[in-house]
Amino acid sequence: KSSKIKSNYLVDYNINNKYWNFGIETTYNFETVFSNDFNFNVNEMTLSAPISLRGEYKKNNYFFKIKPTAWVNEVSNNKQSQFFIPISFSSFYKMNRKKSFNIFFERNYKRNNILQTAPIFFKSIFSKTISNILFNNEIMTNNNFGTQYTYYNISKSHYFSLANNVSLNFNNINQIFSTIEDNILVYLAKLADKQVVFNSTATYSK
């Protein structure tokens, strides 16, 4: 079971077709977690000051957001505190009526799912996860960068898109398949110091 309290204060200001948003955001989260023979409490509090800017310049639409955040977390008397700055940026450039190009970058932070690090966690009657990283509550960092080129010919109903994405993760928990025991899929929870994921997608339709 869990409960969450969140308050958000935001101001929107317009300067010559440019939109500034700034404010203060607080979040408090309390959870009581039951996992097999384990019972523990999670207390989490964040205080952030998001600032964002969006607008357009000629054929380009852009968005930028920065969110300085102070984070305090306690799991069964194991207390951690950290300061981090999530960032997101995107730019959409329309070359002409048929072609456009998009680029974006995101840096996000979130707490690992502590339940995944329980010694034995049954996701279902057919699968379970075994872990030796007992209740790890570190912050996972995700850096995500992507580009997309799009061509669309309305008169001929041609559509083509090429998208590329690269993710760089730190302190990320992965569930790796290990074996099958008594018709149950067994996964191992592994904490990766660094994880790199590449993804490329091409789409054509007519």
C-alpha cells in the first residue's frame, strides 16, 4: 500500500511569443511494502523548482526545461539524500511542407523499484525474480537522445520516417532470465553501473 501527497505552484509568463514557466513543486511519498517475509517502510520527499521555455523561431519550434531537485529517501533506517538536475530539450524544424526534422534530449532521474531487489519477488505464479542487492534505493539516471526525419507527400500519400534513439543509463536494475524451475521462469536482478541501448526505426507507408 502507498500514499502520496503532491503540491504544485506554477507561473506562466509570455514575452514576445516566448513562454516562460517557473514555480515550486513538492512531493511526499510514504509506502509500506510487504514482500514475502519482509516488511519495510519507504519515506520519500522531493523539492524542485522547474523552469521551462518554449517558443518558435522562423521554421523552428523549440522547448527547454530544467528542474533542479533535492531528494531525500529513507528505507528501513537507510537514509539517502541527493541533488540532481533533470533536463529536457526538443527542437522541431520544418524544412518545407513535405520534410521535417526533430531532435530531442532528456536526462531523467527516478528511484529504482525496491520491490525488484527483494530476495525473492514473485511477479506472477509463472515467474519470479531472485536478487542479491537487498532493497537498493539508489537513483537511476537515464540520458535519452534521439533524432527523427520525416517525409510526407499528401498528394501521393507517401510517408517515410527514420528515427534513431540512444539511451545511456546508470544504476539501472535489469531482470535477466536465468533458468526454469518447476515450470516457473526465474530471473536475476542485476544492478548495471552503465547500460547503453541503441534503437533505430524506419517506417514507410503508402
